[in-house]
Amino acid sequence: MRAAVSERTRLIIVNSPHNPTGAVFAPCDLDALEDVLRDNAALVLSDEVYEHIVFDGRPHLSLLGRPSLAERSFVVSSFGKTYHCTGWKVGYCVAPPALTTEFRKLHQFVQFAVAAPMQAAFAQFLRECPGHAYELGAFYQPKRDRFRTLLAATPLRVVPAAGHVFPARGLLRSERSAGR
């Protein structure tokens, strides 16, 4: 990343848990991002829509947890991804006040209205099932593990997926594509 970032870089886009690989940020990844940005004015767009779907006891590490990153980041998340209705296209963005002021100037021209019944449905579900998001990793991990077990008898090599709702996308790699 350091080689790709210059004084002309205005925005860096990151994604964790990553779609489609299932990679999840570790503390050293955020350390490295902070280091790359230390002498740069670039902003960061962090796609964290799968934030609640991490496996093997790993925590989700949001850019919001690091003050030096939070002050320059737009963190995007999704009710649709978290609550199993991606077609509803309901999400949100968290950023410092100065950035949200600028974000809203553009957003009003690129975003159409989200249907009010969908917003009301999410609000009701959040009231009735406040812990749902925190159960997602445990819900999906057995499915990931079962899939990995089934693949063990094939010529495909399983690549670790630490998170993501569709971990199979990041799991498969044939011996041919692995250079063997």
C-alpha cells in the first residue's frame, strides 16, 4: 500500500471483513494503515458491512476504534447485510461532523429514498432482537466449517476465511490456480 500512496492520494478504500476473500483486519493491519497515513492527508472509506460476521473468536476491528483513523474515515455499514435482507439497501455511514457535512452535500444527489416501511421494520426488529447482530458469527461459522470439511476430500485447497457472510467465496483455490 505504501508504494501506491502518494501526496496525490485523496481516498483509500478498505474492506474488512473482506468481500470476497473473508480476510479480517488484525491489529497490525490497522497499525500499518496508520503508519501509511501518518504523513498524508488522504481520507479513508472503510466498508465494514460484514462487521458482525467474524469467526474463530476474532474481534471486528473498526477504523472507528483508532482515533487517528476515525478522524479521517467514513465507515459504511449495512442493516441489510446484518439482518439478512440485502435487497432492502438500508445502510449508514459514520464519520466525524466535518466529514458528514461534506458527505451530505453529495449524498442528497446520489441516494434515492429508502422506503419508510423498511426503515420501520428495522427499527422494530432492533427493539425486539437487540442482540441479533452479535450472534451472526456463531450462526455462520458452523456452516463455514462444514463446507471446509466437505472440501477436504476434493483437489481444492481451502484458504482460511476469518469472516464474511459468504465465506465460500474466499475458501476455494484449486491447485492449478495456486501455481501447483
